[in-house]
Amino acid sequence: MSALTPSSPALRFALLALAAFILVPDTASMAAAGELPAVSSRQRAEKKSFTDGEIVEGFLKTAFGAEYHLAGRVDRIRKFDGPVRVFAESDRADRKTQLAKVVADIGRRVQHLDIAMIDTNEAANVRVKLVRDRDLFRTISSFYGAEKAREIRTSLDPQCLSGFRKNDDFEIEHSDVILTVDNGDFVFLDCAYEELLQSLGPINDTASVPWTMFNDNVSMGYFDIYDQYILNLLYDPRIKAGMTVAEVKAVLPAVLKDVRAWVKRVNDLKE
């Protein structure tokens, strides 16, 4: 996945794209029940025990920087500073149901993040557009303009996309997520988790951390333990929008201790 920050002075967007090519049977009932074989096999093989150094490395590499950007500072923490309300625009009731379960799962596993679905676009600060694959480029063009859409397609060739607008204090004010609905259940869930999570702040992909979904070579389809550590660190109240790496490192030991206890409890980890 790649991240992009266009140069518009009014809107500084961080765009993220995911290309996934794994095909699995499109069985909506299995996906709704969380029983997709592609997901279950990954959960069985999932690494769940990490050192402090491994967790901190992944957090710093994803919460700071941007894999691909044109303008705007990327050396500060970026996050929502308040409730996150998600609106889904689609005529696919099955995909909206799956998306609602993804949002609820994220909300259940990130302690200090208030995130929920909402029925009206006007009150939402995260808008999810669910489109057919053939309409993806046209949708990107409607969001970012034809010239920028061509650049995104050439550079990233995305299958799904997300972006956010932040203010001068590096607080995310609004996010847009575009997901395709017709590429199978695993691809949909994989995109939904990754794009929603990255639209909350950790936009930088890294190929050097093998346990995170924010790695182009990793596909999950669910909210894995390692990325729960990253999001819980980011949304701890002691980690504030606009903080530098040095400022974050000063509070990380105390934050990580509390985050470890939470992730262990919410996932019933035995370690």
C-alpha cells in the first residue's frame, strides 16, 4: 500500500491504497459469521507474543511518515481527537452489514477510540463509499479530480483507497474510504480493516515489519493482535496529535504497559 499527500493548501490528504489479489469463494454468510477459511487459517497461525521493541518499532514506523507523499509534514502524530462516526454509502446491504461488524470490532478492541456507524452522511466524519470495481477510477476522480486520479492509478493501481484531511494541529477532521464490493469476501474484509484503520492515522506502510497489515506483503482480513497494539498506542490519551517522535518516545513506556494489559484482556491472551 502507498500513501500520498497532495499539495492542495486547503486540503492535505493522506491517501492509502491496497492491491490484493487473493480470490476466495464469495460466501457472504460465512464472512458474516467470521468463518472464512482464509481468515481462520491466518488466525490459527497468528503470532501473538511480541517484545516491547517489536511493538514500538511497528508503531513508530506506521504512525510517522508516509510511504508516498507530495507535500505536507509527515513527522507528527495524526489522529482523530473526538468521536469517530462512520457513514456507508452503498446499495449492497450485505457489504454494509459486514462493514458495520468491522467498525464494531475496531471499537471493541481499541480502548480509547469512540467509533461507531451512523445513518446520516451529514453527521459523519468518516465516509465509506462502496463501489463496483469498474467504477473505482471514476469514484476516485470524483473525490480528487481527474489529474490526481490518473496519478494515483499510475502510481498505486489501487483496489481500495482511503484518505484524510487534517488541521494545522494534525488532528484528523475527515476521512474518506473507497472499497470495492465485487472482489470476494476476503478482499472486502481485508480492505475494510486496513483502510478504516489507516484512515484513523497510521498511514505509513512498512515492508520491514512482518506482523502488521500495514505491509504490502501482508493480508489479514481481520483485526490482528499486532495492529491492535499499534492502534491502542495511537489512541491512548497520552499520545496526542502533533507530537514528535521524541515526545512520543518519552511517554511510550508507561503507555505500552497499559496497552499490553488491555490487549491481553480484550483478546483473552494467556501470556
